[in-house]
Amino acid sequence: MRCYRLIIIKNRNFISSFSIILVKLSKFRVKRNLIEKIIIVLLLSFVLGFFFSRALVSVSIGLMFILAVCCRIRFSSEKLQSIKTYSLATGLLLFYILLILSATFSLQWQCFKETVVNFSPLLLFSFACLTFYPFLHNKTSILYINMLFIFITLLLLFDSAAFVFFHKEEVVKMVLESKNIPNFAKIGHNIIGFLAITCILLLYSSATKNGKNVFFYLLIFVFIFLIHYLALRFAILSFYLLILVELLIIKANFIYKLGVLIIGLIIFALSLNFMPAFKARVINTSHDIQNIIYQKNPNFQSVNQRLIANEIGKDLIMKNWLLGIGPCNARAVVQEEYLKDSRLLIPENRQFIHNQIVYGWVSFGVLYFLGWVTLHSFLIYKGIKQNSLLFEFTLLFIFHQLVENTLEKQLMLALFIYMILLMPIGLIKEKTLKVSSLT
């Protein structure tokens, strides 16, 4: 703790100077509509940065945080309120504090520092988004930002689709070996799949709440075609998971559910027969499942390798369930476990943990797990009661966290906050989600 005090003392002058600058900036008389335009520009830079520049994302979040602080000071007399969002803000803040406390318990300065830096968007961006609610009266602006997000994702998918079209045999081989299909932004296939499903959810919500816009439905069809054509496993599984949610959870008449089921089956059948990459992905996944069932050699079998890594993580949880081992030690400790028992894996196939829940508990202890469960339970509850898009986003994020360390990537953490706090603003008034009884 002594090193923490020294850093605070050394930076006391900087902190006080920064506070004075913020107060002076907040005294400038700026109209609300100008503030809204500045917010929109910063959000546009954030979306562009997500695809093309991590530095631009960091700068955008930093500027939004400074603007949010100035707004809080400038308009404090008007008692800025983000309607029905303070409980969510409190939850995010408590989750952040739990992470810092957990890292502090590991008694390693490096772990503490990395935790503060890596999860800073959770605090800074959340504060900014919640502050901006009263200024974002024009929902059309957010809708345009969402459309930019959709357009860039579509460009990435078309870029990969062009590669698939001109290298069909090579792509089939790549898919069978669980390799990535390249794109100009060099984003991995799991994240690309996540972005594609996010766009489908956005478009579907926009189409159903804006007079059943035919253009939106056409874009949905294009995205569904592309995720199957590119054999994006996460996106495909998420798509059929959402169909399952529509059939089992969402309250609707029998004809609607039957139609959804038939459409899903037709899409799967056509893709299996006319898309070589999709067929290769089905074969690849089938082999992975058989490999797990019959306990065959796990080398070069991605799903089996991830399961083995997650099993190691679960063993570490049993040994260090209270405080964890610290995020800085996690990779080294996992490799040490492989040295004790290789699980038949050669060194190049010994993967790290691919599960956000397991990784978080291994790194930060039981406090992380409790915070994670509380936060996501709250989001699901809010989604069911108030916002169907929030409910679907949360399900999508939970599913992604089961196969990836989603929140360890600053970009995905920032996207998570943007999706649950700002994306739904661009839609016309949300309706309560109707959930059918499963009993």
C-alpha cells in the first residue's frame, strides 16, 4: 500500500491542476444543442476507432469523460439525471471496485496497475454515457451512428466474402483447420461473428419499431447470407440460438413460431448444400464433438483444446477460489499446469483459458464471480422488463463470454458499454419483452 501512497503524493500537483482546468472549462457557456453535436462527433470517432484504430477509441473515451465531467459541473444546478440508469451505473462502478480490490489482494503492484488500466473504460465510458442521456434528444443521430457501425461491419464481411469467392478450395481447407478468413481490419473471426449478430439484432429491432422498413429486412437477409457463406461459427451458433429463444422464451402465436422454425431449417439446409465453407464448418465442428466424446487426440482440434484449458482453469479455481492467483500470473500458472500434465497436447496447441467467467474467477477470485453474476442478472432483468434489445444483447454477450475472454479486450469492453447504454437510444420507444412460461 506504501507504493500506492507514493504515486498519489507524486501526482498530487497534476491532479489538482487537472481539476482546476476542468472547473474552468465547465464555466464556458455552451448551449445544449452544441454539446449534443460534440457528443455525436466523439461517438462517431469511437465507432470508427473500434474498427481501425485502438488509439482513437482511447482518445474518444478520454475526451468523452472530460466532457461528461464538465457537463456535470456546468449543469449541476439543473440536477442532471439519467432516468432509470443510476442503478446500472452503481452496478458497473461496484464491479470495477471489486476488480481493483481483488487485484490488490494479490499484493502485486503490476496486477493492480494492469487491472486499473485494462478496465478503465468500464468506469470512464460508463460515466460519460450515463451523463450524456439528457443531451441526446435526437434519436436519429444515434440511429445514424448505429448505421455507420452496421455499414463498416458489412464492408468487413464483403471483404472476407471476396476472398472466399476467389479462393474457394483454400478457404475450405482453412475452415477445416479452424483458421481465420482474412479481412482488411485484421479482426478475428469470433469478433467479426459477434459484430455481425449485433448488426442483425440492431436491424431487426429497427425494422420492427420503424414501420417494418423493407430496407432493414433486406440488410438482415444479407447479413444472414454472409455469416453462413463465411462459415463464422460463433455468428452461426448465435443466430440459431436466437431462433431457439424466439421459439421457447418469447411469447408469440403458434403460426409465428412455426414460421420462424421453418425459415431457420430452410436457411440451414440451403447453406449446407450450396456453401462449401459452411459445409466444411459443420464437418469441422462435428469432428471436434466426436473427438471430445471418444476422447481422441486433442491436437489441432480447437474446441477440445479450449475445453482442456477451461478444465485447467476450473482446477485452479478449486485451489484458489477466494482470492484467485492474479491476472499477471494466470498465463504462467496455466502453462505450469500443462508441464505437470500435458493432456496429450504438444506445446503449440496448449491454449490459454477461453472463458471469461473462468478466467475472471481464476484471476480475481470469488468477488469477480459474484460481481459478474449480479451485473448480468440485472441486465437480463432490465431487458425483460423494459428493453428487448438489451435482453438480446446481454444473451449475446454471455454466450461470447463462454467461448472467449471478452471483457479482457478493451475494445470489446467499450463496445459492451456502448451496446447496453447508447445503442438502444436510436430506436423508437421500446416495448416490454413478453416472456412465456416454460413450466
